Amino acid sequence: MDNQQLKTSEEKTINLYNKAYSENYRAYDEKFITEPSYPHFGGIIRKLSASFGRSVSVLEVGCGTGRYFHCLQNTASLTGIDISEHMLELARHPLKEEEVNIPDIQLIAGSVYEHDFGNQQFDFIYSVGVLGEHVPLTPSMLDKLYKLLHTNGVLFTTVVNLDARKNLKRRLAEAAYPMMPQRVRQVLDERWKSNYLTLKQLKALMVSSPFSNYDIENYISEDKGWKGGHYEITARK
């Protein structure tokens, strides 16, 4: 992954989540509670945030409209960062706002890759549908997330399963790739650039990261708007 890929990914995300798209996304939040992923991810966030047995500080990376704010338990402070100002504006009145019981909420507009959190650290960091999807999950990002966690802190993030998204044509092309002329391989390399990861790539990233205690699970989403395979990483500092 190079800086240009990151820059391009962030620009695409900003352009995608314009005012109209963000408003439609927020409207869909109200329907999302009927999708299979709602109890799945909501349950994970509830369980992990409650697992400390005390009040915690939380960071959501790519918080969007605040879809999961109400799922957080025992949360004294929440920091939500998102690159879309339109999404953040809607996060001020998130899904099930009446169930959000967090004394201190701070919303930051900007890139999590570039934002300086200073000496701030968190007990629980989570990100759903952002890293390894809209923007790349990189070694430097894993390093940053590790440093942002308190000792015994927990990270939960999802990554799109690239292998699950490959059709037969792509698989056949990959099998023939080593025998192709260099110019054809270059075209395919450019076409296949993605923030999605194979399990092999994800495992290599985690092995080289500061996290030594982590689990990777595969989740198949049946949601109409977010269908397909995803990896779920739960890591502890």
C-alpha cells in the first residue's frame, strides 16, 4: 500500500459520503435494526465494552452516523472520528439516541491516519465497515491503534474478505497470472488494487503488528446493503 492509494481511498470516501448520501445512510439506520448484522455487531460491541467491568473510554474509527453508539456499555467517554463532515453532523442525533448513555462524546472530522490524538488513550477501539474496506488497513495503522490503547485495552475491527469477493473469471485470471506478459500483469495489478484483504494477507499484517494476542473470525453478512464475507479481528494489548 502506498500513500497514493490511501489518498485516493480517502478522496473516494469523502466524495461518496456527500450530504445526500449521508442523509440516505442515516435513514437506513432505522431499517438496519431489522438486518442480521444489527444483533451481530451490536452484540459484539455490547459484550466487549461491558467486559471491563468498569467505566471505559472508547474510540470509534469511522463512526459515520453513530449507528452503534447506543450499543456501548459502561462508557464514560466516546470519541468518534470520521472523514465525512456530513456523516458526523448526523451522528449528533444517532440511531436510538434515547438509549445513548455516555456523559462525554467528542466527534472529530478528519483522517484517523493523520489525526494527532496526543497522549490520549482508550480502553476500547472499534471500527465496523471502514478499515480494509473504504480505506486500507496498514502496518502503520495497526501500530497507531496499538499505541492508542491502554494496557489491557481491546481492539475490534472488520476487514472485507477479498477471497470471498472473487468471481470465477478473477480466479482463472489469477491462476494464469504467472504465465502472462508483464504488460498484462501490470494492467491486472492496477485493476485489482483494493483495500480488501485475503486471509493470508491479513494474517501477515497481524503477525508483523505489535498485537500478539488476537483472534480472526469469518463472518458472512446477509444484509442487503452489505452482503458478503468479512473478517473480524479482536485484539488485546
